[in-house]
Amino acid sequence: MTKSMKTRKLELVRDTIYDTDASVVSLRTVFRYFPNKNDLFGFALNSYGDALVAALSSAPIDLSPLDLVRETALAGVNFAVSQPRLRLVMDITRRNHAARQAFATGLVEVEDRLADAFGASLKKSANRQFRPRMLAHLTQMGISLTLNSWVSGEFKEPSTAHRNVFAQLIRLCGDQASRPETKPGSSLRTKGRNALLEPEMAAR
């Protein structure tokens, strides 16, 4: 069986499962159709990772790290919302521990890709492992908080939920007194992708 035929077969099986009411779907039935639980989310997460990396790669060069995270997260939110079975997937992962673990494993792989993309974007980074990983994790966190607040009904529009999440994040990070080793007048919103590096480089 060719790769394309196998992919199509799995997509058909997945569609059959997802077209059934989530409240009556047995997780044993769901997982019976896949070699392992990770495959349940594999296709969507691959495309999701592609969307995040593409958004990051095409972002303006002069965006601050925080704005870069925000714009990449918005692309992730828009991709997730465009998926017709988003609520069902979220419900399955909420109700079933094994499914939640499988989904989390897939998200780690997406985060690895995103961290590599941030690392390539921040070529002059003094810390090529920690900082890209931190930005990738913040992006994933922003997406997760946005989707959960939207699906729960707290906000009617995903874009409004996204703005609220990052407004809260900016407020948390905007307290100058809570920033160790930050020079007066410096800001997370300083122009340039290496703005977050300025305090640590100045201290050297």
C-alpha cells in the first residue's frame, strides 16, 4: 500500500469516528482503528506544526520576541479553529487520560519544531537552547489558553480570547520591578528579535 493510499484510508476511518457524537464514542472503539494512540492526532498535529512554523518564518524581521510569539500563536489559533472537529478532539482529550497523553506527546514534537524555528529566527541568540524553547513554550501556552477560554464560552470570538490572553501576559511581564537585571527604560517590546537578550548581554 502506498503512503498516499494509507493516509487516505486512515483519514476515512478518522472521519467515520469523528462524525459520530462524541458522547457515545467508546475510546476503545476509537483507538481500535489506529496502530497506537499517537496516530489519532498525528495528521492534524503535523499540519498544525506546519502552520506555526510557516507563520514564524514569514513574520516581519523587526518584531519583538513577544510580538513574534503573539503572531505565531494567533496563526495556531486560526488553524485550530478552522478544524471542524476541534471541539470533539478537545472533548476526547479531556475525558480520556490515554488520549490526553497521546495528544501531549504530539504537542511536544510540535514544540520541538517550533523551538528549532525560533532558534533559526534568533540567530544571534546568546542562548540557542533556552530562549527558543521558552518562546516555543509560551506560544503553545498562549494557543492552549486561547482555545480553552473560547471553547468554554468565556469569549464569543477566538480573536478576542487571543487578545485577552496576551494582554494578561503583557501585564504579568510588564512590571518593571519584577525584571531582574533589566536596565531602566528597557522593555520586552523593544524593537528587534533579540530584544530579550539585551539585559544579559549588557551584564557581560
